[in-house]
Amino acid sequence: MQNAVPQTDQEIADYFNTAANTAASEMEMLGLVVAEILQAGKPVTNKAIISKLIHRLELETDGVSLDIYRQLLELVVHKTPDDLSV
């Protein structure tokens, strides 16, 4: 029975470490998208971010990256106010 406790602890630790790494990966990718927009000399707007994310979704082949781009797109579309400057 003593072997069951470390496995459970490890499983819980792995779960939270995976969640933390995913959130960090999302923010890193969002940062790269924003940097790409800025390097192009364009203003960073919801529309610009959405456009870049859709473009990356169309080109990406890695399943993990695709999931992250989809989650970011959902975050930008559903959690931020509309652009009023358009």
C-alpha cells in the first residue's frame, strides 16, 4: 500500500506541471504572434492577432501547436472586447 501514495502524488504533480507548461506555451506563442505583428510595423489589435493565429493554423502541422493556436484563438475571440478602432 505504501507504493500507492507516491504514485498518486506523482500523478497529481505531473497533472499540475503539464497544466502550467501548457499555459506558459500559450503565452509564449501569443508573445511570438504579437512580436511578429510589431515587427511588421502594424498595430496590435484583436483583428491582427486573430488573422495571424488563423494564418498559423493553416500552416501548422504539429498537433500540439495546432491545439495551442486553437485555444489562443478561442481566448482572443471570446474573452476580449471587439476592436472599436476599425
